[in-house]
Amino acid sequence: MLVIFNLKLCYNKSIFVLIFSVLILVPAVLMGQCDTPEDDCVWPGDTNKDGIVNNFDVFNLGIAYGSTGSAREQFGVYEPFQAYAGDDWADNFIDGVNYKHADCKGEGAVESIDIDVIAEYYELTTGKTKGANYSGVSLCIPPLENPMSQTLYNVDVVLGNAQIPADNIYGIAFSIYFPTDRIDSIDFFIWDEAWFYTDLGVDYLKLIKIFEDEGRIDAALARTNQMGVSGFGTIATIELVTIDNISGQPITFEIANVRAIYADGSDFAISVCPENQNEVIGLEDNFAPQQFLYYPNPCEQRIYLHQPEKLRQLFLYDISGKKQPLSFSKNGEVFLENVPSGAYLLEVHTTAGDFFVEKVMVQ
């Protein structure tokens, strides 16, 4: 915008004040800031206008996915986090919130890249929040049946069951709390092949935020085709490595802050299993035979295993759960030249059918 004043020979002080004021105000308008409470301001990432950017905001991305409307005058990831003006789009969510709020980047379309803004501004608030509790289809962490070792656990998060499946669900978000004093490291995976997504190919939304120091995982899953799905079973997995001395002790998980939706955005009832059902018991010391000895640890480019004649297969797991086979020589030398520095789990399979899992630190 270009503003021109014809001053002629007027040098009145008030004119200079007016010009100064206009030149300061015009850039603020161009920046797209929303500075009046009457406006339906957009806070990037707060797609549902509940006053906080969190995993619940993934739902409206899924509902409005593929919709288009007016772009905001300024778009991208904003600094600082604040309200911005934007023209209303043609559609509203079931609670009356306009679709423009799902356009997190402000580019005039709701697409998968908008989830990056939610991740960028996660847990920032606009000053007013609201929440709700629900009951219905179960969300549980069932008892662990097949642990990988005394310290490595894969724990499933299960939605629904054969008796009460999740019927026509579109999205779900939740938090999982875990004890920090008994867990050495933790990761969380939403299954790309889970029944929740299996018909969508690559077009789905998921968000994972892990706060290890707080003992909390926030997660959200949302579909993108405006159609719900029915089913039950595992939707995610917690992978954790415990400290060494929790034999026989419980690791209790708490599922909280749960919300789920139908395709139209209305609430889908979820019932969280009681806390004492979301419990994993530390394995007893006699779970596995004697340790398979190896040295050195920490190591650099190779380690050596005792009794190499008993080796059948070796696998290495990184902290994300990625598995890779390892080669070894007849004298028990295991080669790690191409393995980046970090903490790993070494899985040893023997010719007798036993297997052992040991912690390895690669420098």
C-alpha cells in the first residue's frame, strides 16, 4: 500500500504527527496482525480455538484436509506466536469454528504440512483453554506377553476390542504418563500399517511428542478422507529400555487427556482402562539364561563374543527400534565399522535356540 500526502507549504506540527502515525500503522496492517477482540483471529496451530496448541488440533486438519480458501496476508511459521487476521472460508466445523483455523501455515489450503506448525507451537496457549472427558470404546495398554529381554519391552496401545470395536472413528488423541525413575530410554511408534490407516495409503496424519523428563507422551492420529473407519486392535507401540534393577517391579502407565471424533467432528466416546490394567511387570532375574559375554563395552569398530561356535545370528537395534543384521567371524569378532555412535541393543541368537539381548555403547 502506498500513501501519498500533498503537503504543499504546510509545516504545521500536527501534520507531521499524522504522517508519522500513518507510516507506523500501515506496516502493522500489512503484517496481517489481528488486534481487535471482535475479529475471529487465527492463532497458528490452534485449529479448534480451545486456547492451546496440542494433539487435539490434529483432528481439524483431518476433517478439513484438502479444503481451500483465502490465504492470509502473511503466512508460514510465525514469530512470535500471536493472533492473525484472516478471511472466513466457506465451511465451518460442527462447533462453528471456521475452516480457516485449520490452515495453520496460512497458504490457503489444508494439507499435511500444516501439522508442522502444531509441532512448532506445541503447548503454547492463547490465554483461554477448555477441555472435556469421555467414556465408551476402550483404550488400553494390555499386559505384556512376549518381552524381548529383561530390559527391552515393546508395549502395545490398543483401541477397542472384539466385543466393543471402534465404529466409524475418525481421529483420536491422548497422553501416556510413565515413571521416569524406572525407564532408561523410551520411544513411541504409531503403526503405519494399523487398521486405522490401512485404506488410506500415505494420506493420513499423526503427531508424536515425547517429554522424557516429564514422563509424558502426547500422540494424535487422524484420517484425511472425511470417512470414518471401524475396527479394533493395536494402533501404537511403546518401546522402552528399563534400568537394570527392576526385577519383579511394576511399570505403570497412565492414559489421560483422551479425545476422539467422528468424521463430522462430533465427539466419539472413549473409556480408558483402569490404571492397574496398564501395567508391565519387570521380568524376574531367571527370565533368561546366563548372559552371553562380550567385550569391550563401550566399543568402537568391533566387539568380541565368547563361545563363537554357538553363534547363529546377530542383530543390532537402535533407539528408534530399527533392526539391522550384523556379520561376525569364526573367532567371534563382530564388525561395527558403519554403525554411528550411540546406545544400542545387541540381540544374540545361538545354535541351541536361545537368544540374549545386551546393551552396547558404540563410540
